[in-house]
Amino acid sequence: MKKFTAEEIRDSATEQNVRFLRLMFTDIDGTIKNVEVPISQLNKVLDNQMMFDGSSIDGFVRIEESDMYLCPDLATWLVFPWEIGTGKDKVARLICDIYNPDGTPFAGDPRTNLKRVLKEMEELGFTEFNLGPEPELFLFKIYEKGKQTLLLNDDVGYFDLAPMDLGENCRSEIVLQLEDMGFEIEASHHETAPGQHEIDWKYADAVEACDNIQTFKLIVKTVARQHGLHATFMPKPLQGVSGSGMHFNMSLFNQEGNAFCDETDDLGLSKTAYQFLAGTMKHALAFTAICNPTVNSYKRLIPGYEAPVYVAWSARNRSPLVRVPSSRGMSTRVELRSVDPSANPYLALAVLLKSGLDGIKNEMEVAEPIDRNIYRMTSEERHERGIIDLPSTLHNALKYLREDEVVKEALGSHIYNSFITAKRVEWAAYREQVSEWEQEKYMTLY
């Protein structure tokens, strides 16, 4: 990531005719928020003097303590590729950390919270935690009045191509715009379900990687709208097809390089990697509420649709929760396959890092890898191997979260309490609904 100075940002804004500046941040739900100001306020922004009403943001602060500072990370300066108005005016963005009026970091800011957990990593002698995400999404058609439909724009499958893949033009435009903004795209293709797509890009350090996920979502939705389509990162928008995941490829580095790599081991994994895996396995039930934070998330986590539902790991097959891809050396990593794109990336990565560090600090031993297809194992066989299921509902996931002190500490008390409160409300609202399936099933039967 290029480190911009304040003067370089001023010059860039002038050269590229930037007229508006979006000061972006992320709330606890993972929703991108922004305060848009005219470029005339740039100096005030760069001096960390821009305030906003934090009481208007879910999970932030109460109305009597609402004034908060938006402190931009100058490394996140980015001019969006599209023009506004009739001329060549541009809009730029800076991603901000949230600070209290007294100048201290705000404990309820997900980005700031991730930095807190990264400091613990550094205290253990590690220098970097890298993430390579693999987000999936669906493209739906839009009515003339701008409202999305449930109509897909293709009926093809995994790795299919034009002329059958009618979303290819949209996906290609997304890739081009991302590359213009500095993303190093590694792959883009049609996914398993009709209307489903995946775009992968090069890994980055933890904070930058999460920033990239949020930027990616914004660009995808904007370009899709320009193509008359609605892009959604909802985990399971349609019944009977695979849902959308966002696999997290994670690796720890120290002064010597990739701390997960040991070429003398049979699997090429270090003691640190095995301990990280053990911590991940131990806390999997609790961090599921963070990595799969919506009622809809659990419609994806069911057998038969490629999503992982069992707590196990393997270096060979894709049915367990965690896979160790075959690349070794600097590319040695662990892939958590349960995360979905509705997750707040800053919170998800904080709890995953904390879980792995717990395994390292306590020198945990990981269970043996499961190299069979777990989906084809009987419940008795899974029980004999110590394989447990992920939570089947948001309600159950929240119960595991409440019982896990390590994962709660990864969130901090402010975020944890706000998250639990919001998700209890979400679950209560869901329970009150009577679905069309229930009406069809029971109306005439009883």
C-alpha cells in the first residue's frame, strides 16, 4: 500500500479534479458508512478536525455522547474511476478510524478494534497477519423503477463462459475498475449457482485486506447498477442452490518469513501453524456468530451445498471447516471456509486472529486431519472422530459466543455488548415471522 503524505493528497485532488470527498468507515453490522464533504474541507479533514454524530450509527454511542472524530488513514486515499455531473469532476475517499472527543481511539470502531488485536500479535513476536479473501456474490435483474427482482441474468454454472455467462461483461468491468484502483486481481469466474460470481485478488496485511473487502463491495454494487443489475452479498438469496461464501486465507509472518511453513514436516507445516489450527478449532463454535452474523447465514451452512458444516481440518479435501491449500513456502496458509460475505471483515479477522493466537500461546495440539469426505460419513463415524457440527442457527451461535471469553475479548466489551443486543433483536424479529412454507405445510394439515 502506498503511503501518501498530506501534500501528495492535496496535489492529487487538484490534478484529478476531485470535487467531493467521502470519509468512509464501517459500523458493527459491517455496513459501509460515509460522511461526504466538498473538497474545500480537505485541510480540515487532514488535520483530524472532522466530527460527526456517532449516535446515529448502530452500535456506536448514546445520544448524550454523540460527537466523534473521523481520523483518516492517509494510506487509503483513492480517487474513484467514475465521473460525476456533466464534466470531469471526481469523487475520492479516505477510510477513517473513529476517535473520542478526548483524542482516544473509540472502542466501538471495528477497524480500531482489529488494530488492538494486531498489537497482541506483535507482542508475541509476529510482524504481519495476511488475509486473502474469496468473496462470492449474486447478480439479479432490476425493474425499470430501480427495484431488484429475484430474476437471474443467466442459468449457467461453475467456470462457464460467454455467451452463456451473461454476467461476464459486468464482472469484467468490475475487474477493470478494481485494477485501476490498485487491486491485483488473481481470478474471476462464474460460480456454481446461476447468477453467482467470484472475484479473487492478492492478499494484503490484515487492515488493508479488510479495507479492500469494503471497497470491493462498493465497486461491485456500483458497477452492477450501471449494468442494470443488483449485486447482493446475501449468503443465501435463493433456495435449492449454493449460497455465497467468503473464504479467508490467513497466514502469520515473523522476522524469518512465513511462520506457518516448515519444510521438514510431512505436511510442510510448522508447530506454529498446528497451534494456530488448534486455536481455530477450539473457538469455531463461538466465532461463527461473527463470521456468519445473520439469520440467513445459516441457510447456507447446511449439508449438500458445498458450505462447511463440520469442525475439522484437512490438507487434502474441501469438506472440512478449515483447509490447508497445497502451496508452501511463502504461500503457506490456512483457509477458513465458513465465513460469508455478510460478515464485518474487521470483526471476523479480529476473532480469527485472537483464536489462533490463543492456540499458539497455550501450545494447543490440533486433532488429526480428516482426509475423507465428511459429507459421506455417518453421524456415528463423525462422533468417533470427534467431529462436531457448527451452530445451525444464529440463536445457537450466539449462545456459544456468550460462553467463550477469548472471542469476547477479541471484540472488546463495547462491540460485544452492541453485537449481542442487535442480534437478539434480529433473531426475535425472525421468530415472529410466519413463512410461506409454513402456511403451505400446515394450513390444511391442521
